[in-house]
Amino acid sequence: MALDVSTLANWIGAVAAALRPLAEAIESHVRDAERIQGFPYHFPRKYRLETFEIPMC
């Protein structure tokens, strides 16, 4: 079954719009956290908005 690219794009856009409230709730929860866990590292709150390079094992 062939689907037009615009149809797929519309579906993806609809899913993104439907999931936006969930993404915002998760973002709010993470930003309010005292610590953010990034296995195996824990980042203190003061660094939560900065970019980290995590070494790969």
C-alpha cells in the first residue's frame, strides 16, 4: 500500500500535537527536580540547563 508523503506528514503532525501536553508535563517535572539522573551520572540542579558531554564506555 503506497501512502503519500503529505499524508504521513499530516499523521506525524497530529501525533506531535496530541503528545505536546505530555511532553510539557514531563519537561516541567524534570525542570522542577532537584537532581537529574543520567545513568550512571547524577547532575546537580545548578548544572541542569547546561550541556554535558557524557563519556561513552
